[in-house]
Amino acid sequence: MRDAMKEKRSFLRRAVNFKVNVTFSNHESRILKVRDIREIGMALLSEDVEHPYNGDLLRIKMIEPSHVH
């Protein structure tokens, strides 16, 4: 079933492993891990942040590897 879903996707996903600083529309900020990235977006991993509402504007800044703990 996963292969069938993959074939229907319009944009190729690339597995990645880096962190970004995400600021939500309520000005709350968190460092999150990026799981994959594609032309139209990225998948972020979080254990302690509730999912933002659809349409919520996020400010995302890539963290330089030397600044990631």
C-alpha cells in the first residue's frame, strides 16, 4: 500500500536530518527536527508541540550544525 501512495505523489521527497527554529503565529518558538523535504514543504518532527492549525503561518530558520546541541 505504501508503494501505491508513493506513486501518486507529485513531488519527490528527500530524507534529511537537520534542525530548524520554528516560530508559530502566536510567537512561540521551538527547535524541531526535519524528517523530509520536498518542493512544496517539509515534514517536521515534534514530541511536545501540538500541530498548528491549517493555514497557520510559520517562520522557519535553518540552524547551522555548529549551533545544534
